[in-house]
Amino acid sequence: MATFCSFHTIVPHDLNLGATELSKFSVVTGYICKGKMVQSLQRIDAGRKLLPGEIVQNATPPPWNLDLRCFAASRISVEQTEQSSTKTSQVDELKKLSTFLFSTEIGGRVKVFVGKTSAKYVVDIEVSSLQLSSDDRQLVLSGGLFRSDRDIKNMIIETPFIARSSSELALELEFEAKEAPCYFAFLLKAPSGANSSGLEIRSQRKSSFCVPIGFDQGYPAPLGLSFSADGSMNFAVYSRNAESLVMCLYDDNASGKPALELDLDPVVNRTGDIWHASTESAWTFVSYGYRCKGNKDTFHAERVLLDPYAKIIGSSIPNHHESGLLLKHLGRLLKEPAFDWSGDVFPNIALEKLVVYRLNVMQFTEDKSSSLPADVGGTFSGVTEKVQHLKDLGINAVLLEPICTFDEQKGPYFPCHFFSPTNLYGPSNGSVSAINSMKGMVKNLHANGIEVFLEVVFTHTAEGGALQGLDDLSYYHKNGIEDSEARNALNCNHPVVQQLILDSLQHWVTEFHIDGFCFINATCLLRGFHGEHLSRPPLVEAIAFDPVLSMAKIIADCWDPYDMIPKEMHFPHWKKWAEMNTKFCTDIRNFLRGEGALSSLATRLCGSGDTFSDGRGPAFSFNFIAKNFGLPLVDLVSFSNAELASEISWNCGEEGPTSKTAVLERRLKQIRNFVFILYISQGVPVLNMGDECGQSSGGSLSYGSRKHLDWNAMTTGFGIQTTKFISFLSSLRKRRSDLLQKRNFLKEENIEWHGNNQSPPGWEDPSCKFLAMTLKADEAEEQLNSEASEVKGHLYIAINGADKAETIVLPPPPEGMSWRRLVDTGLPYPGFFSVDGKPVGEQMMGLVAYEMKSRSCTLFEACNDGS
């Protein structure tokens, strides 16, 4: 007789059973024949031989209540789809019956029906058309129940089938529902007779027959956790190279060990490269994760992994299998909370009309100076509470630093996940409250005419992120990328990773009503499978033409969070992608410290045609002076030591804090100059959190040196005048949108360049640091507006980057108009800007001469004489 060894011999880590579900099935009824079972909670001794019907005795009573019933009678045919009911004379009504069909290695078929009564699971097994010799007709089932290789419920069953006809055998098993979920795996045995040796019969794949008990095979789509109308849950996760996958279920969010581990069968629970299973709503587990097994070089079988598509994530806990070095994030077994979006409308602000404010959710309001309650400060709700500050600045779009779950030691630019906001930004650090708080923030900002953009990082993950260990060969670059192991570089243009990114973006748009995305480290989106540069990267193109994202703003930012520097590169755009304009930042910084060329300044003022004249326009240029990395605005004019050479900064005469009046005045002028040029240039101005009130990092480039926003600084003299100046410039852009908010480049006839005395600019003179231009209102628009008594005049803009004063001569204004000074950054507050403008008296021959101070900017507007 064949030996039935320890139970791991039928654990289906490498099974490929070829099971298929049936649309019709047969239920056998008849007399009951009690079988016997073998049971043990420990592994059965591999050398122990068991006779059919023999029981292995245990020291304690078995916890399983299992009846084995054998039938031989007529069949009752019942129609069924995936779930159906059937009755026998011995069994209550069966519910949620699943049917599986196997072919055996010697011919014939094995049908397995799994159903449930109110308190028990019923497994019916039918064997037909099996080719056996006359000596092997006494067929025996040998099998048992298991959950995973770490949690094997050894219930070794050996019991004979009952012949229903000359070619059909049947057997029924029952056990208590509380013992599910698990698998039932079995072999068929033909005991040795006098004239034949024992025969073990497996599936045509040479493996055990295996069916799930208490859960179903599930569906491969959608990925992640989904809920059916009846409350049942479907799990689906991609892993092409895993040999087996274990679903880990937890009944306590703080527990380091799962309450249940369930091996997913590679045939029953796998379709292509998707592993899947479905469970009943009655389960009481609260969170879940996965363990993947395979090649030891690429898989860590002991590490519990977060579902990449989890929509709700529990708080992180130490991953004990990694000696606590990595945090373990788990998906929550919850539906996404319902939210009342009634009345919410996407603002759909045109690109050229945007004025953007970049902020970090936590740092924006967590400081006590925000005067917000402790459970509101530093959260999405905190942003909502400060919406009036954004409106006062004239902001109509906020750009949030990455808000997905991230590595808390490295910061938000090292994500662990892509589908849910971090719990850190929710009240009491709760996952559901974070989701509701964020949605409430978006709805409130929309109601105030403010769009919400997210910075997203899809080029790498944190160490131990949601994708690491799941299928590194698919998700990550392993060849052709320098230091790829340390950088955890995602293979963005792999079809599976590309789909994950698209699904994430669509999720944020549909579920959170996000208006746009800024892609950090965007140059890495152009890499192929082996690190090669792609001229037409599939992901970038797919985002450009995705119908769900058609109204969303899509922005490329080539800043690298590892090197802390931007990488300039021609970015394919399909007339959809805008870009964070690093050239604007570099050239304006250079010119204001006295080193830049006039031509570079002119190019930036007019919308960076060297980058955006390729079918886009100036509205696709997102201009910035300072960002949330590197030096803040106030530090750009306060620090310039050798370590800061890459920042192109200038300390205005003394390094760091000073009390020298001349240095302080020079710094103040420079800050005004930066802000002025940012707002009067063609393109979208992007203001950084804290720059309106002089927030400093003390000259440090480290992202970690950034402090929480000090709201008290808003009430200082610098804070008051700078916020009012920014508000004035925002209003000016809106009022003179005909010249300052152009979607297309200015026509040649609408712009005229000047030197300081109406002579041509010194384009070829590297020592020349003065440039002026007249922006001429379009005559057709003037005629249209004149009918409404709203004639708009020209704008004259002058920038003096030299360390000496300049006397400028303004060109003649249009007939019936005179020049009014709106801005002179060299004047003291409050006179350096004026909403209504200050008249400038005429001098010789009808011309206006005006003296500009060193390192200053001026703006004049031609207005009606009677205004």
C-alpha cells in the first residue's frame, strides 16, 4: 500500500490542477456510510503508514467536527451559475455552491462541489470514467485540510468511495463552518490487491486535487480589494514571478502576527499573472497583507507586503520578520467611506489664469502660531481653515507636496503607496478620517475657486514600499540603472507599472476630485526597461491621452529627490504636458545677482519660447524662483557661501543674518524684484509656502531643515508688505490678463524692447544689466473694450540689475493717455506699489524721464488722461 506522508506533500505550492468551474452539476443522494478520519494539529510522521479508515489518536479531543458520508443513489440534476442551492434528504439547503472539474492522469474526471449550510460546509466528490483494473475498483480518498505551510490543519482522511454505477463513484464530507477558510487537497488511491500494486492517482498535471473551502477563487479584476453587493470581498494582486502567494489576515491592527495565513492555490486562485480570492462578508478580520514566495534572490518569504491597490491603509507597525528595520503597512478590510460631493464643481481654470501656491500639508498649519486646535493643525482640515490666506494672496490653485503614505524618515518624496492619503494628515492619524478630511478640503477649496494639484512620485519607492518584494523583476529596474538597488527605481514603462500609475491617477481624479498632477523626477519617466532613453515613452503618452485625465493639468518636474537638483531634458508633451521651468529659475537668479545675459532675461519674460514654442505656449511654463528644496526666497538673498554654489544665490554683501541697514535694504529690494519678475512674466507663477513671510532654513539645503510655517511672521512688517505686494500683483495679472496671462506667445508687433534712453538694448554687451520692454495692448481688443468704456493701455516694464542708478526715458503713451507708475521696488513701503498708480509728470518734448535706483524694477501703465 502507498504511504500517505506528512501533509506538506499535498500543499499545492507548485500545483497546476487545471480545474474549471461547471455551469451544471449533479448532486448525489442516497444512504449514509460513515467513514473514519485521521487528524492531527502537528505534521504527521512521514514514515507512518495509514490503512484506510485508520485513526491516529491524539492526546486531546480533536476540535474538528467532521462527518464523512458516502452516497450511492440516483442523481438529481440542478441548474447553477456561480452560486446556487440544492437539497438532499440528509443536508440542509446549500448556499454559494462552487463547482470544480479535474481530469486525472489516467483518464476519467473528478467533480468537486463545495457548498455551505447554516453551520457546515459540504464537499461532494464524484469520480467517473476512471480506468481501473478489476483489482483496483476499491477506490479510497486520501487527503486533508490546510491553510498555509505555516498553519497546516492536519486532518488526514482516508475513506473509500461508494460505487454508484459501474463507472461512477461518490463521496460526501462535512465539517463545521467555523474552521474555514482553508483548502481541501486529496489524492485517489487504489489499494493494493493480491495481484496488483497500490496506485496513487493525481490530476493530469501530476499534482494533488485541491479546492478552497470557506472562500472562493475570486476574480482577477479589479486589482486590490473590492466589495460585491452582498458584502463579499474580492482580493486581486499582480505577481508574475511568485511561485506561491500567502494572504495574511489580521484581527488586530496593532498585532505583529496575522491571525490567519492562507496559501492561494496557483491554479484555482490564479489567472495569468493575477492572484485572486473572494471571501464572505462574515469574516471579522480588520486588515490584510501578502507574503510572496519564489526565488530567494528576489523574494523574501517572511516579509508581509502591502497590497499596491489598497485604498485604505492602517497605521504602520514594525515588520518583525525584518528585525523591526522596516515598517509594515497593512490594507484595511473596509469600503471607502461615502462622501457627499453634492454641489462640488471642478473649477476648470485655464492654464494661463493660474496662480499656484506650493505647500506641505503638515508644515502649513501644525505650528501653534496657526491658532488651530491640535487635531486640526497639520491636517487637510488645517488647509481648509486657512483658505482665506490663500484668497488674500490671489491664489487659485494649491500644489500639495506628496500626500501618499511615505517613509517618515526620508520625507514625502519617498512613497510607500499610491492610492490613499497618509494617515498623518488626518485627525487623530486615522485612515478613514484622513480620507474624509482630504475630500472635505478639496470640496471647500473648490467652493472658493481654488484648484488642487498633487505632487506625485512614480519613479521610485521607499525601502520596503508597497511594490518591493511583490515582483521586483516586473516593478523595478534591475539592469542599466546606476545604483538601482539603493534607489528602488520603478520600471515606469513596464505595462503593469504603467497601468498601476494610470489607475492611481484616475482614482485621485474620480474619488478625490483632484484637478492636476505634478510629476516629480519626470525625466525618469522617459526610461525604458533597461534604462535606455525613450523618445516616445508609453506612460507619458498614455497619460496625455487618457480620457479620465483629459481635463486634469499635467506637469513635469525634472527635480531629482536623490541628487536634490533638477535635470534639464527635452520632454515629450503631445500638447498636454506642462513643465516646471527650471531655466526660468536659473536665469532670473543669475541676472539679479549681476551675471546673466539680457537675452536670457528677455526669453524668460516672454514665456521661454526656447522650450515651449514647440506647439504649446507660455501657459505651459510653470515659473518659480524658490521651491521646497534648496534655499527659500529669503535665503537666496542672505547666503552665498561656497557650499551653495549650485543655488546661484547672492547674500547682498554679508553672509547670513545682519543688522546693517544697507544690506537689509538691498535684500528687501531683491526679494521684491524676484516676486515682481515672477508675476509679470508670461507663464504660470508658482509661489512657495513661507516665501510671503520670509520663512528661512538658515541657509541649509536639506529638506529636513524646512520649518513649520510661522503664522506670526505674517504680522511682521516684512510679512505684511510682502503679502500685500503679492496680492496686488495677482490682481494686476487678472486685470491685465490681455498682456500678462497669454495662452499663446505675444505677437512681434505687441512687444518693443528698449535700452535706458529709448535706444535698442545692449544685447551684445555682457556688462549691460538694464532691459525695458513695452507690452502693447492689442488694437482689436482695445476697440472691443472701448465700446464698454474700458480701454486698456500699454505696460512699460524696466529691470535694472546693475549696482548703479539709471535714468530712463519712457516712450510716448498712446494718444489721450498718460503714464502712471504702478511699481518701483526701490521705493520704501508703502509707496513702492500702488493700485491706482502714481502720475508721472511730463518733461522735455512730451517725454517722461524717471530715475530708477540700483537693482530695482519698475512698472508703468498707460491710462486715460481723465482716469
